[in-house]
Amino acid sequence: MKVRGVDGGLLVRDDAVLVIIDVQERLFPAIANKEALLSNALKLVRFAKLLRLPVIASEQIKLGPTVAEIRSELSNLEVISKAEFDALKCARFARRLDEIGRGALIVVGIEAHICVAQTVLHALPERQVHVIGDAIGSRSVDNWRVGVERMRQAGAVISSTEMVMYELLERAGTDEFRAALGLVKGS
């Protein structure tokens, strides 16, 4: 049986959505490796704009707004406030994700072992889930590691920022490729 959103295990761009989990101002300063996480999340946000991928974000109540760097990249970012750790247990978030109608989730955010993991575990096996290991984080590296391993054991694909970008591009020599190359190189 072919899983929706994948072609031989690869992401298919017209069935992918970027999901940003709780990258918020109050919690962000406490996250290990936060600079790399933000840099990679921003690359993926810019890449999603380039490919016109839909983007949806969640915000955990009382943790402030999504960090300014992400908000400034996406003036029309759809952000859904939630009390639940698992974003898919928030009826509004789950309904909106269903309305977007994409079967493959590209997941970035914090914290890897709590809100990211619970959302990912809930999404499996209904959706193909690619967790971007270099764009998720926790307050401790140990919790990040355990969260990643638990998601992997449950069937999530653990990937990286560049891996996903090149997977969705599929080929070199295009205008999209050249624009994405600028994102990869940081220019």
C-alpha cells in the first residue's frame, strides 16, 4: 500500500506542509542549541515560501508569541493557540491541518520530547511525518535525544534541514534550486 505524501519514502512537495510547534519567546532562551535550531527553522520557513508550501504553527498558552524572526518571515503565518501539549488534540489545530489537506508533515519546534513528540506520535500512522532533527530542540540535549529516538521508534522519519530541502527540490539547475542554494549557503 502506498502511503499518502511519499514516493518511495521521499517527500512529495504537493502533499507536504511545514508544521512549527511552539517556537515561542518565553521558552526559546532555555533551549539547548537554540541558535542552530532557529537558523534551520528559518531556512525551512524561507524554503516553504519559495515552494509555496503551506505553513501552520502552534503556540502553547502562556509562553508568549512565536519568536519574532519567524513571525517577520511569514506575515500571514497561521498560528493556533493551544493548552494541549499534543497540537493534534487541539480541535482547532487538527481541523485546520485537515483543511490544508496535506498528508506529509515536516515538523520543527520545541520541545522535542514534549509537544513535538506528542504531536508526531499522534500524527502517526495517519500521516507521513518527517521530524527535522536539526530544527527541533529541548532544554537539555538528553531530552532532545530521547524525544528523537522515541519518534524514530514509532515510525517518524528523522531528517535534516538540507535533506528535506533537496528532497523536495528533486533536481539541480532550476531557478528554485538556485534560490534554495542561497538559503543553504546562508546568503
